[in-house]
Amino acid sequence: MERTKRKIGSGWIIPPLFVFFVGAMLTSVVSHAVDGSTHTTVMIVGFSLDAIAVIWAVVRWMRANNANG
């Protein structure tokens, strides 16, 4: 079965961008409201979400370019 090419707009960035902003909110806002080991946990989760979002965005960007090309 042949895959059909589809036009991919700029919407590919929205889901990873949302995840990145959630991670940024955890590291910048929520981390100031907690202390101790909870602070460390919140920072780890926030940075992990940021890393996942960046990898996800790169993969989606590469797939979008391959689908158009």
C-alpha cells in the first residue's frame, strides 16, 4: 500500500511546545513554591519534560520535512 503525501503546515510544533511550556512552568513557578526534596523532584520533572519536548519537536520537524520533500 502506497503512502500518500500530505501537506503539513506549522501545526506540528504546537503539542511539543505545550509540553515545553509545562516543563518551564514547573521549573520556574512551582519550584519556588516548594522546598526540600520536593523542590528537587519538581526541577527534575520540569527539565525532563523540556528534554522530551525538544526531542519530540525535532522528530516531528524531521517527519514534516520528509513528508513534504
